Amino acid sequence: MAKHKTAKSKAKGKVQKKRLTKPRGARKSTMTQKRKNAHKSEALKATFKKLSVIILVLLLSAWALGWFILSDGPARTSQWIAHQVISISEAIGFSVNNILVEGRNYTDSDALLAIVNVQKGDPVFSFVPLEAKKQIERIGWVKTAYVERRLPDTIYILLQERKPAALWMNDGVLSLVDNEGVVITRGGLEQFKDLMMVQGTGAPEKTAALVMLLDNAPELGAMIDHAVFVDKRRWDLILPGDKRIKLPEKNPGKAVAHITDRHKENQILSKESVVEIDARYEDRLIVRTKLGDVQDYKASVK
């Protein structure tokens, strides 16, 4: 009887154990889920590490960039690169061998060479054309300059010089001016002694128009000793012997035509007795002589 109970109780315990034990499929599902959870956790940790590294790299890069900029790094780096390029270019034959200048008639060659400031054999890339151009255009004779490197070994300069128009006497100082009224130089004026001399404040700016006016009346132009710009408005033309021609502010060309026509008729410009011709009136010339006589010529231009 006891044996029967023991066997029965053992059988019952096995049944209970079987009931407590999960099915094999359920165990596999639970293990798989755990593995997935563990994998996700590891993936999150790896992602977090990567983000941390990226953020750290970005912060370090930002700090390095800030230090680079604040410590004048870009300038020093560019200078270093430029120095290396110049050194390499010089080593492979890019060095100055020629300086070619075109358009120079009056510009001082020594002044040009001083501005260019290179010697034969210097690295051609160490020469800065833009800086040379700015300096060259400060020379009085130079209106514009074009400067370039012509690789491998030439510096080329093309000049457009100012055209002398007249000599300007102002406060006892004689200057050479161009047709734009720009003072070219105050030295070496002997070679320009045949140019007309002008006087008066504001005369240089009006000289080009006067020269053009007299070019259209060559006979009168050849007689002019100098011209005076009066009250910043009009011209007086001075002939030898202090004979004065007063031109009007408006239509001076018409007045010159009156004078030349009257000169063709009775040579009023050549008469020694004539001291002044006033052409400021639209329809007549008033001629004064040494004896105090005044002749009023009615202008009749053909």
C-alpha cells in the first residue's frame, strides 16, 4: 500500500513538473527577445559613443578654427604657401630676366626701375603688378599704366603718357600742364619753351579749349605770346609788345573769327599803334591805339 502511494505521488510530482516547465517554443521565443533587447542596447550604446566622438571632434575643430583665426593663422599660412610657391617657381626657372617698357617718351626710367624694384634673377612671382601699377600712376607724366608678368621671365609695362598742352605760370612758379589741366612736372621745361604760356587761377582746366580755338586760327595763334585767364571766366590774349585781345566768356570762337577777318582786311594785328582789341561785344570790335584813338569796327564775318 505504501509502495503504491509512493509511486502515485511520484507520478503526480512528474505531472506537476511538466506543468511548471514551459514549452520548448516559448523558451526559444523568450531567448530571442532577450537577444534582441541586448542587441538594441549595444546598438544604442555604440550610437551614443559615435555621437559623443562626433560632438567632441566638432568642438575641438571649432576651438582649433577659432584659435587659428584669432592667432592670425590664415595670414601666416598664406604667407608660408606663397613663400613655398615662389621658392619652387624660382627653382624651376621662373625668375626675372627682362623688364619691357612700352609707351615711354618722357617718364624717368630711373623712377620706373625704382618702383619695379626687382633685380635680374629675382623670383618673377615675388613681383606684384597691381602694386607697381598704383605706384607708377603717381608719376606726373603717366596717365595710365598696364603692368603684368609675362611668364616665365619678363615684367611688361605699358604706359599712356600725358600730352603737354601749355606752360602755366602761377604765383611765380612755372609748370607743365596737359590738356586736362593736370600738372605734369615743374622740372626740365626747356624742351617745352615753344608751348604757349597761360596765367591765372583755373587756367589749366581751360587750356585745352583755348589751344583748340587757336589751332583753328593758326595765323593768330602764331602771334600769341601768352594768355591770361581773367576772373576764372574768359581769356585775354597777349601779343608781343603787350598788345591785348579781350575775348568774351561766351562764343570766343566767333570773336576770333571777327578778329582774323578784320586782320585780313587791314592788318590790325600787325599795326604797332594798336594796343588793345576788345572783342567782348557780339557784333563789333573796339580797337584802341597808342594815341588814344578808338576805332569801332562792325563785325562782318563771311
